[in-house]
Amino acid sequence: MKLRLDLLEHLTMEDIAEVALANNPRYKPEPRFSQTGVGSLSPTSIEDSAREEALNTALIRKVEKRQAETGKPLDPK
């Protein structure tokens, strides 16, 4: 997957929070989280991967729409 740096300036904190919350159920803190502050993400299933790809595609389309509304051209690459 190509990283779309041209869309970063149109990304909002709400978009970032939405993606973070979507991954939140996968997060598993270590037993001593309060002391270490460390945890990990559990592996994804095929369904989780497909859902994540669909959410990412929807986010890209939403940010592309914002970019088009500002009148800036899309990255030709």
C-alpha cells in the first residue's frame, strides 16, 4: 500500500481518533501495564484485515474529497 503524504494536511484529529478506536479492541495490556506502560496488539483475523482495509479505503476517499473541496489537485502518482 502506498503512503499518501499528499493527504496528510487534510487529515483531522477526529479521523485519527476514529482509526485508533477501531483498533482499540485488539489492544491487550501486559499484566503489569500500570508499571510498564507496555502492551501489544493481538493478531488479526482475515475478517479483521478486510474490515480494516475497508475502513482505510473509506478514510482515504473522505480525505480525498476534502482535498478536492479545497481546490488542490490530487497527487498524480
